[in-house]
Amino acid sequence: MKTPNNKEQEQVRLQAAAHYRLRRVSSDSENTQAELQASAFSRMEMTGRPGVEGGSVMLHIPIPKVYAQKFPAPEHRKGHEPHITLLYVGKDIGDAATSTVLQMTRKVCDTLAPFRIFVDVNEGLQTFGKGDDGNQALWLGARSDPRGEIGLAHRKLRTYIEREGIEVKAHSSFSPHVTWRYVGNGASDEELKNYDTRMMSRFPGGGFWFDVNHVVLTMPNGTERTVSLSPIPRRSVY
């Protein structure tokens, strides 16, 4: 029997990969439509997840519970569990655009391998300043070593989504950080220092590492879709 040469083997591999992608795209499209139909039926009854503005679409990385439960509980809780926002897409973007965002997220995650993130508690809690809604966010710096994978994930998600004609509302610059809680614009320096002291006491090592294996997409009605990263990433389409 003739043994296939490298060129023939590569051709067979590419044909199989193309067949898989066609099946995957069809499956993704069907699943997405079903999810959006369920979203439409429940939207009038759901107010959305606490801390997520109704109708908003965003991608984030959750902090593992083993670390999130160590964060001091705020007296007046506003916001979700501690998380890293990968990309804020926008509010009320419509079902068709949401479907596209979900499909592009799956495509991007197929090109990304799991990676690690370090949350730097030692640098202390920081703020972006007073917000228009009367509150300001307290956050901790984060980074992914050694290749800055979280920045790559952000850039790919933004590129894939924008090339589908969807306007992304997030700022053009990206600084990875863990959003912890919100406080009023009138919070005193002493109050902010107290929050910082409490946070550092919970993490005497100065911070923590955790593995990122998936990202989470918040749908318009506040429900979430988890999309896994790929153990064997594919080449990017773009």
C-alpha cells in the first residue's frame, strides 16, 4: 500500500479541519439563535445581574472564588463579584449584534491558549476618579506574564468584533485591573486608606496568581455565556 507523503497528509488534515469548521459554525449559529430567543422571552421579566447595567454586553474574566471570597465585603455593595473587564461592547446593541459578538468571542477563544494572571494587591487600591453617576470604582492592578496574554485577548476581541461592523464603546486604551467595589464620590481619603489596609491584610503575600481558562460574556438580559479558551489554539483568521 502506498504511504501518503507529507503533502498528501497535509491536504487530508486541511480538508478535515475545513469540515469541522463548517460544522462548528453551523452549530454555533443554531446555539446562538436559541440563546437569543430565550433572552428575548425573558428580557421583560429580568432586571439583569446586580452591577451590570440593563441591556449591556460585556466580556470579563471572573476572579476564582478561593480569592474573591477573601476580598473584604463592602458595607454597601454595588457591583458584581471581583472581575477583570476584557471588553465593554455597549448597551442595547440588538440581538443580531449580540449574536455576532458571541460568535466572534468563540472564534477568538479558539485562537487563545489558557494563561495566568497576577493580581497586584501590594500596589494598593486605586481609582479612576469621580464618576458621573456619583460613584467611583476601586480597583487593583493586574498583569499576565510573560507575554501579556490578557492584552492580546483584548485586542483580538476588539478587532474581530469591530470588523463585523459593531461599534465598541470601551476606551481605546486597555489597562488590566480587578474591579472590587464602588464608593461615593464624597468618600474621604481616610475611608479609602481604610479600604486599602483591609485589602492588604487579606493578602499578606502582596497578591495572587490564578489560571484563566475561559471568558464570560454578559448578555443583554444579564445572563452569562462562558466560552472556554483552547488547549490547542488555531491560527487567527485576521
